Amino acid sequence: MTERPYTSVWNDLNQVEFSQGFLQAGPYRTRYLHAGDDSKPVLLFLHGITGHAEAYVRNLKAHAEHFSVWAIDFIGHGYSTKPDHPLEIPHYIDQVNHIVDTLGAQKASFSGESLGGWVTARFAQQHPERVEKIVLNTMGGTMANLKVMERLYTLSMEAAKDPSWERVKARLEWLMADPTMVTDDLIRTRQAIFQQPDWLKACESNMALQDLETRKRNMISDDDLRAIQAEALVIWTTKDPSGPVDEGERIASLIPNGRLAVMEECGHWPQYEDTETFNKIHLDFLLGREEAAR
């Protein structure tokens, strides 16, 4: 592995006109990062399990040229409301619905990674009238791999019980094809979240989907994928720890208006690991540039 130059969240944001704050979306106090003019179409970025809005700090600038971009913290995550019960997909769907209402948008585009892709797929299936286009980025919810679920549960709960530098680092390294992508700044950003007094209880709640029976009743079936009406881009990676490229191909083949893009040498956070490639693929799809080039 070659040594990388030091980077930080601020390096990613210091040329971006953005705001950070909280939306009162129905009953949910929702933390966000926002960039882009409010007159532009709404795009929501939805992170993965135990994640937070900073998963998208490298994508805000490029997308803000075309969209009103909102990267949010899911309930039970980051600095948003932490409900006192196990969190299942309908709970996240309710939050997203309230966010779209609060933003005053009739429709939005959604891009979700892992858990965020799971929520995006279900939202598109259940609320087609609210959806423009969707991106399913190494999405969860179509598989129940016990080994992956156990590893994710163990790494997350160990870091929640003891948010030491090494445990938080180990949790982040699971996301990356190249562990040197996990910078000190990224570790500290997540460690501060994990050090919140209510984090252990919150982590237990958002780990509910790693329980097999809970997961089964929330999973996205083949028929669910076939019912998605929106244009959908499935992004998968050659080194994703949650499942093989074959799964991405299968998902894209089942969605009537689905297509697949495979990113090389990336793990579970391609939007962060290879930002330039991700942004081009992502924006070409959302803006219809790939069709114009055909």
C-alpha cells in the first residue's frame, strides 16, 4: 500500500458552500449537511448502518451544481433522534417521508449506500409518486449472509461498548478495499459519534437488522424489485465485503428500469474511495447524460 497524503473532512468541504444543521422532520430531529440551491431538484444521500452524513462529504460539491443535496443522519445514527426501540426499515421510511415533506418537495431522487440503498429500494417500491430516480449503492436487504451479519454486528458493538481509536478504526476499515483510506480525521469524526452517552443503546437498536428473524421480515424480495417503477442505477464494487458483483447484476436485472455500474478496486464506500469515478457515473445517470451519449 502506498502512503497517502493526509486528508480531512474539512479538506473535502473547504471549497463547498454548504450548511450543517437539524430539520424537525415530523417527530424526528434530523441532522443534515446541505449544499446546492433550494430551487434545484432535491437529491437525498442516505448512508449505511452506523454511518452518518459525512459518508458523502466528497460528493456534495459536484452534485450541488445540479441539485439541492441533503446528506442526512438516519434516526438512531449520527446526531439525529435516537428512538428507544429496535429500528426496522419502516421506521427509516417514515423518517424519509417526513424529510421530503419538510423540504416541501413533491418528488426527489435518492442515492443510498448499504442500509441507505435498502431504504431507497423500499421507498421507491412503496412511494413511486415521490421518486424521480434512485441509486442503489452496494445496497443491503436482498441477502442474509450470516457470516457478514455476524462480522458487522461484532465490529459495531465492540466499537459501541469501547469507542477506542483501534475499535472505531477497525469498524471503518471494514468499509474500504484499501484500509489506508481510513484517515485519522475520519476515525475521529466517527469516534465522536460513538462516544455520545446514548450511543450504545442506539447501536443496539440499529443493529436489529443483523438479527436473522428481524432481517427476514424486512428483506427486499425479487417481486419487490420488480415492482420498482423508477429508473434505477445499481452500483456494485469488485471488493465489496457484503456480497459479490453477481448480486448487483441480479438486482439490476430484476428492476424493470434498472442498470448496473461496476466500480473496480473499491469496497463498501465507493463514493468516498474513488470519488471522481463515482461522481461521473452517478451524475451521468441522474442527469440522463448516458442516454444522450448513446
